[in-house]
Amino acid sequence: MTSDLLKLSYSLSSHQTLRFTNGDDRSLLLHNQRRHLLPPRRQRQLLPLHFGSRAARLTLSNTLEASRPASAPPETNPERGDTSVLLDVSGMMCGGCISRVKSVLSADARVESVVVNMLTQAAAVKLSPRALGDGGGGGGDSAAGVAESLAARLTECGFPAKRRSSEIGVVENVKKWDDMAKKKEELLTKSRNRVAFAWTLVALCCGSHASHIMHSLGIHIAHGSFWEFLHNSYVKGGLALGALLGPGRDLLFDGLKAFKKGSPNMNSLVGFGSLAAFLISAVSLLNPGLDWDASFFDEPVMLLGFVLLGRSLEEKARVSASSDMNELLSLISTQSRLVITSSESDLSADSVLCPDALCIEVPTDDIRAGDSVLVLPGETIPVDGKVLAGRSVVDESMLTGESLPVFKEKDLKVSAGTTNWDGPLRIEATTTGSNSMISKIFRMVEDAQAREAPIQRVADAIAGPFVYSIMTLSAATFAFWYYIGAHIFPDVLLNDIAGPDGDPLLLSLKLSVDVLVVSCPCALGLATPTAILVGTSLGARKGLLVRGGDVLERLAGVDYVAFDKTGTLTEGKPAVSAVVSTSYSESELLQMTYAVERTALHPIAKAIVNKAEAMNLTLPVTRGQLSEPGYGTLAEVEGHLVAVGSLEWVHERFHRRSDLSDLLNLEKSVMHQLSKRKLLSNDSQTVVYVGREGEGIIGAIAISDSLRQDATSTVTRLQEKGIKTILLSGDREEAVANIAKTVGIGRENINASLTPQQKSDVILALQAAGHRVAMVGDGINDAPSLARADVGIALPIEAQETAASDAASIILLHSKLSQVVEALDLAQATMGKVYQNLSWAVAYNVVAVPIAAGVLLPQFDIAMTPSLSGGLMALSSIFVVTNSLLLRLHGSRGNRGA
């Protein structure tokens, strides 16, 4: 019955009002303004409910039943994983590849939206729910089936793909990333070998040029048959062919294959440029009667040398950009020591192992909740759990940011990924495998890197038609200079690129090849994802879990930050500071309140429970607890309904109301007790009221909570950045005003006595006025506001997941308010790198392509060679990746500043 009531409490919206009447049947009437949230089947399950023999009935009004037509199907809220799939996609080289993958996936009618990340080689596909089977024979496809068909289609288009399973465990996850890291290392080794081979050919092919340069400097060396051999045009042609079929083979074949499949990429541009230079040179050499004099075999060799060198450096930078993920991965232990004892064994608290205990090393995925695990000094704790036996100190810096180790003994909690330093510990697993905190952190970072920032769409829109545009421009360049330009500007034929005889054909060919190879779609494709990859990984290292690049972009533009009070600006560790009752003793009032609040999760409830347990109060018979987040909690205690919460909420629960004079006297008594105790002025003082069926309000309990040490400095730093701060709280105005004054929030920015829905409405009003709002909270009553805000920031309670962290876009793992400023700084730094990268990528192509096409040739006699163009193209990509890696300096500065 209690579970049914709890289900009801979470099904109702915050607009509901509840009232207990004092009649024989003690009916509970629920008037819900959003009645359509409950499907008909759920309504049938909820009524009637009984409180023992007294038959207290829970009745839903007829308006609730009539709010949905009988024919309307029950509403569902499918999980995100049910309609989304993740594909591992390889073969992507540049922004054009990303655009092609998107277009292939989006062409399927079953696909609603697509996000592609070239760095992580992943595509996140959101499927249309209408296209999926409902399990009832609707004929739709399953998500797995759609994913497999999409992967097959991508593979057919030249992008090998496969579905990534979302249910793989720790061992599979670690193995997947280990394999990916090994594959990247193998590719780097192979790339270095190709570069060495290519530059050996460059050295041989350009040896004749070197000898000419030395002769012009008066250095008369490099004579003999070997150098004459290198001067031979057929030898140069052989070296060029060796470069194309040797180190450049994969690049050449990939580019041709991509062009054949209708998705040309950067390899296509380089491949066509190299082939054009080689083929024209070969035709000129083998047909001297044409008088083309267009032998430039050294160009494709040098072009491939520069491109492959740039590609190798770029790959190395990409591996470096993902090294933070490897650090996170190293915190996950794939093996655990499972402790098995006989049922007769009695392990004392001081005994880590008994004589007949057996330790078996098993995969961490095989550990189940309740199993005992042995962790030796120096080992990583493999599961979340609590200590059963042993004493040690544990390094929890990866979760809390605290550099000093934390002492652990019996009944204290430990987290997976932390390191045991001192002595052996026997731990009872509570959450294991892929459900452990470190696994969730890793998975959230991985998912975040698969989500693109909205600004990436601008780059994608440019990169999509980019390759075709460059090919068209290259052909136009050749046509212009061969048929028009050489005649209008005859002096251009005196430039070295036209050859010793000033051949317009040679000039036109070299300039058209320049256009092909100098353009850099890679820089556009890498501009955003490299910065997001480094930013989200750096955030994870600093205890900031960011759910995606879109979150960073929104946070960078925030101009309002809204704070909750209890548990956010305050420590969230409240204690009972005063107890006053009109007709009961302190212990009796606490006993009733203890019974109501014993299973509630709010910090105020925990304070009452801790006080009652410290006084060793017995728990009365209690039934049917019901919570309304932001209002209070009620339950049946020894046959009478008792409510604990805000004054208005408790006052309205019962038919019999307390006199206003009694309430004022009660509040004065509470304030008098608080003044006698001389509590600190910067403590938050919250008063909750207790009501009992048939008596109305019978007492009040004051709860004090200390202000966080970094609350004032955090608010000050935000205001110095030009960000306005507001305080949203459900507490009474006096308590909220006191905290606001202490931290430096103006009285005009205080909003007190708010319900969860009213908090959300305040944020909505700010957004309607054109502001971008971040909300910082910690509890279930903050969840609607966190979801409504542009960016929701959650402080987890004791490193555990809550409704707030589920609704938030950013989770502050260290539970420090100063991390709000760190998150803002990280977002602004990351987006700064994104804008720099995009500006460079666009500006480079806008400037380099016209110069490569010869726009400066008539006036300034400046022209590029294909080899120089290839070098510039490689440097452009290297600049983007290296600039993103400079984000790590932001992290270093933050650490020094701390």
C-alpha cells in the first residue's frame, strides 16, 4: 500500500491540492490540474486504497476519470535508450564524410535525427517511435533491427559500421577502448612507416634540385653517375609511381572509392591532384612530339610526402586529445576478488577473512549486489559498496577532488575507481559493473562526446558541398588560365611554375592541382569535435560531468544563474536546532515527526531522523507515507494522519484549523529558542510545522544549516563576470533573505516560499525575456527547474545519483559550489577554441584557395606549387587539432590557481 501511495505522489503534478476530512471514512480527495498525466489503467490500479481496518479511502474525483477520452491510448514515456541507437562508423576523413554519413542515415524514413562525431568514430541516431514495433504486433521494426540495417547501408556506402551494444559490461567496455587504443597505435606506427618511405622518395626525387641549389651557391659537389641517374626523367617517373602505389596507395584508393560512391572526401582531392600531375607528366614524357614540356614528377611525390606527414601528426594529436578518456578508463577494474565463505562462518568486524574463506578472482561483471569483495592495498576498488571489515585510507580524489586520502572502516561507503592505500578491506557490493559510479561517469563522458554543439551544423553545412565545389573550381581554374588568362596576362608565363619555356598548359595544370590540394575540408570537420572532445574530457578530470557539446555552448552564453538554498548554498547537512509544541513534549513531537520522515530523502527529513535516532526514540506504527516534493510529507502514525512541512501546506491538510494567534505564538517560541542558542548569523534557519488529524498544527521544528564555505566567493565571482544571480527557495522569506544577504544576492533577486512549479515558472519568465538561465540545485524538488533551465547544474548528495542529477545537464562530482564557476570557465574556453578553429578553417580556405587559383599571379607574380599547397593543407588540420589541445593549459592554470 505504501508503495502505491509513493507511486501516486510521483505521478501527480505539483499543482495538486490534497485535503483530509474528519468524517468516518476520512476520504482523501485529490484535485489534479494535470489529470491527463495518469493513464486509465493507472487510475484503476490506484483505487481504492485502505489504511487497515479503518478503511481510509483514497478517492479520485470524476473529473480525473473524464479528462481522457475512453478511446485514447495510455500515454507512454519511453526511455531514451529505447528510441536511440549508437553506431560505430569508420572511414570518415573530413567534414564531407560527416555530411555524407548524415545524409545516408537521414534518408531513412525511420530516422528522426542524426549526430555524427568523426573523432570518436560514432553516429548517434534517434529513431522515430512510430517506426518501431510496440510489442503488440504492430509490425514495426525493433531498434536493434533498424540499427543493423542502417549499419549495413553505411557499409555499402564506404563507411564500415556496426551497432554498438548499450548493455555491454565493464570488461567489454574496457576491452573495446583498449582495442581502439591499440588500433590507433598500430595506425600511428603504420603512418610513421609510410611517412618515412614517402620522404625517402622525396629526398631521392628532389636530389637533383638540391644539387642545382648547391652549385648556385658555389658548392661544387653532388657530381657523378648517381646524381645523373636521379636527373633522369624516367627515374623520376618511377619514383612518382612508387609514391602513388606505395605510401600513397591507401589514400589514393580511398579517395577514388569515395568518389565512386558519390561521397568524395579530402583523399579524393589529394588523389585527383596527384594523379593529374603524374598522368600529365607521363603523357608529356612518353609523347615528346606533343611539345608539352610538362614533366613535373617531383610534385606528386612531394605532395604525398607533405600530406602523409600532416596526416601522421594529426593522428598523433587526435590520440593525445582522447588520452583523458584513457585515464578515466584506467580507473575501472575489470577483475575482482570474490570472497566466498561457508554459511556456518562468522566473520567478525575485525576479521577481513576467516580461515575457511575462499578468494576467487572473477570478472567485475560477475559481481552481484550483496557479494563480498576483497581489496588489497594499492588496488583500485572495483565496485560501489560499503566496508564490511578492515580499516584503511582511500584516495577519492577522482570523485571528490580532495587530494588527502579518506579514512574508511566498517559501514562507511566506498566507490569504484577509488584507490585503497593502507590496509585490506572487505566490501559488500551495492552497485556493480556498468552501474557503478565510475562506469556511469565514463559512459556519460562518452555519450557527451557523441553530441554535437549546434554551431557544428554551420560547419557541416559548409563541408557537405565543399568537395564538389573545389572540384568545380579546379576545373574552372584550368579553363580560365589555359584559354583566357595566359592571353590576357602573358607575363604570368615567365613564372617558374610555367616551366622554362613558359608553357600555358603546364601553368594551368599546376594551378588547377593547387586548388585541389590546398583546400582543407578536414579543418572544418575537426574544428568543433576536437575542442568538444578535449573540453568534456578535461571536465571529467576536474569533476565536471558535461552531457554534451550543446551544453557547453549554452552554458557559455548564460547571463543568469539561479541557486536553490537548502543543500546548494548551504551545506545540505542540517541539524535540529529547536523543537516547540503546544500540547506535546519535545520527544513525543519528534517521535511522530520521525515516523513520517523516516524514508524521505530531503536533507531536512534526514536532520529530523538523525535527531530522533540520537535520542534513541522508538518508531511508532506507521503506514502509507506520501510525499509532495517542495511541500511536505504525511503518513498515518498510530491511527492518525500526521503531516510535516511548510506552514500553509500543513495548515490546509486538515479540516480542523489552528487559530492564527496559536500559530504566531508557536513561531515566537521557536525564534526565542533560536536566539537563546546564539546560532551563527550565516546559518540558514528553516522551520517546519507538524500537524495531526483532529488537532491541526501541534508544533514546529527549527532546522539550521551552515552556509557553504565557497558560497559567497562563488556568487561574487559570477557577478564579477557580469552574470546576475538569483535565489529560488521554498523556505520562508526571512530565512532566504538572511542567506541572500550573506552571500551577496540583492533582495530584488530573492524568490521565497516557492513550489517546485513556481521555481520553474520564474526561470521560464526569465527565458521569455530573452535571458539564458543556469539553475543550480540538489534535490528532487529542484528537478523541474533544472530541466526547464537552459543549463541545469546538480550537486550530487553523497556522490549518489538523484532526481536532480538525472534532470541536470552538468553534474558537479566534487559537490563544491565553486565548480559552477569552473564549469562556466571551461565552457567559455571550449567555445572560444571552437570559434577560433572555425574562423581559422573558413579564413584559411577563403584565402588559400584563391591564391592557389593564381589570383596574385598577374599583379605580384606569386603562385603556389602543388607540393607547397599540400604542405599548407596539412598544416591547416594540424593547427586546428593543436589549438584544441591548448585547452589543457586552461586546466593547468586552474589547478595552479587552486
